[in-house]
Amino acid sequence: MAQTQPGKVLDGVRILELARWQAAPRASLILRDMGAEVIKLEWRKDGDLRNSGPKVGEMSVQFAAYNRGKKSITLNTRHPRGKELFFELLRVSDVVLENYRPGTVEKMGLGYEKLCTVNPGIILASVSGFGQYGPYRDRQCFDPIIQAMSGIGHQTGRGFDQPIMAEGPIMDRTAALHIAIGILGALRYRDRTGEGQWIEVSMLDGGITLEEVALAMAYETGTNDFKRGGSFLQCKDGWVTTGAARAGMWERMLKVMGYDELAEDPEYAAPMFATDKAEIRMELLHLWCEERDMQEVEDALVAADIPVGRAMTIPEVLEDRHIWEREVMMETELDDPPGKKMLVPGPTIIKFSKTPTTAGPIPKYGEHNQEIYGQLLGVDDAELGRLLEDGVIA
């Protein structure tokens, strides 16, 4: 098993990443920060996000965001010798993570049954748009497609009479979290039984989890009338939102606004979705906010222990000291141009008290060929030269 820094929850776990773009690479980034060794297998320099924009200097922001801290090796798995080297790596690894279209790894000779003949304890983790079975199995897919087909785009845009696309890749991230959780579960199962398994996550399945309550209500009522309780409230100088969902919160909210009599009325003071007076009290809240600055609204609701938050622009988020204190994002120095800094995700947002997570540098293309092939597999320099000449590595 892999040798990594001591003191991490996933020390000794090695992951072979046959993954591109975002959903699967974001998952292995989380596991890497927890101590796993992630070896990213690359073949074409333009086969992933390395050459995709936007860029800071010569570095792709997207590639840096999803791949910092990993080890990059080049390998042509379609070459017979390349496949041999892959299987040598497989014997000393724990997980293979891939996000090709269903059926692709089988065509490459790297399907689960074949992997098991080499390493019976291997865990194959597959991410795809629509899953390994189902009517849409073979369709190509990216994040916006799932935003459309899961219903989230329509639900988000109902107030605008058109579907609205989320700016960030929320479906890629949802899939990444689910496959990371699945890998952790499969590792735990293997600890108990010695058996690996094949786990798969569909981006569409993950997207559906964001609208579970709306779907259940549509099933019950046959309509699309259900709306989430949250909304943005316009102030004099911007927007805020609040979530007075629990018992007691609306009572305090009404008192903050000066409606002490309504605060004593159970119909007005009831939790969210529990009363027919919800629209009236929300209208009162809208009117109250429109007469005040964001700071005044925020101060009043925080003092009353009512959840509240400003609708921040991206530059405003960047200035928020909270994200810097918690290292949600961090600066890293680039080689090209020298001294230039760019922002990348900080150590995984999961905070461990005894086994802290760490971030790592952005790997250069094929930077770890010597370490992985030479030190881990024992390939000498002469053989590495022949592999390069034969197009097995790049």
C-alpha cells in the first residue's frame, strides 16, 4: 500500500484516477486531502482541463482546482505494455476511479471483472451522467444537462417564467461528494471482509436528491405548486435571505418587525409550511426589509438569533474574512509566470481534530513518472527511455 505522511485518516490508500473534467477528479481531491495517494493517469495533455480556460498565467484554473496535490503520470493504457504497467499499478492500489461513458473501460480491457483477476480487493468507482443502466445510459452528459433533466433548473427559474442555470457546476459537485462517500464505504466494507466491489454514481441520481421534497409533493398532489420557503428580500442597498423555519423563530421575527400582537397569534407565529398565514407574514417581512439597509436587517435578526445572510457577489465573498480564516480557498504560487499567485481550493472542508487535512501543489504533466514507475514499480532508466520511445509514456 501507499506510504504517505503519518496522521491522516486515509494513510495507506492509493487511488488510480482515470478521470477527467470535474465530477470524479473533485472526489479524489477530497480523498487526497484526507491522506490518500492519488495517481492521475494522463495520456494527452489536451485530454483533460490542462489547456482549458480560464487561465492564470499558463495554468488552467479548473485543472488546478480539481487536481492540486495529486501525482501525474503519463500512460497509454491502449498500448499492450501500457496495459501491463497499469496492471502492475493495480496490484499495489486500492481504488480505480473513472468517469468514462458506460462501457468504455470494458472496451479498454479494464472492466471490473478483469480488474478483479489482477487484484481481487480492488474497488472500481465509476461516475457517469446517467448511470451504468437505464434508458439514458449511453448518452453523453455534462453538468448543465443534469441541471435541466433533474428539474432543478425549472424549479430555480419558476419566478422568472423560464429555467435558470446555476452558475457553478452543482451537479458535478453533488456527484463528486456521493462517489467519495461511496469509496469510503467500500473501503470500510473491505476492511471487514477483504472484498472489493464496483460502485457507481449517476449525476442525474445526485441531481434528483436536490428536489426530493418537490418530487414527493408533485407525486402527492399532481401539481407543481410546492415552493421552498426561502426567498431573497430586497433592502435599500442589496438583498438578504432568512430561514425562520423552526418554532419560535417567526414569533421573534414578528417582534423584531414591531408586530407584537401578531407574534402572539399561533397562526402567524407557526413554523414554516404549518400555516395559511405564511404569505401574509412574508409580505410584511418584504416591506420591513425594503425600508432598511442590509446591515440594519442583518444586525437585528442576528441579535434575535434568527438565521440571516447577505446575497454576496463573488468579489464580496472573496473579501469575507470567514473563508480565509477557515482556509476554504488558498493562494498557491505558479511557475509560469514566476511569482504569480492563483487561488485554489483549500484543504477539504471536512475538519478533523486529530488528523488534519492538507493541500498540495499543482502537478506538472507527467511530473511523477520517475517516482511511480522507477521507485514504486522498479522500472530502471533504460526501460523508461524505451517506454518513451515506444509511445507507452509521454
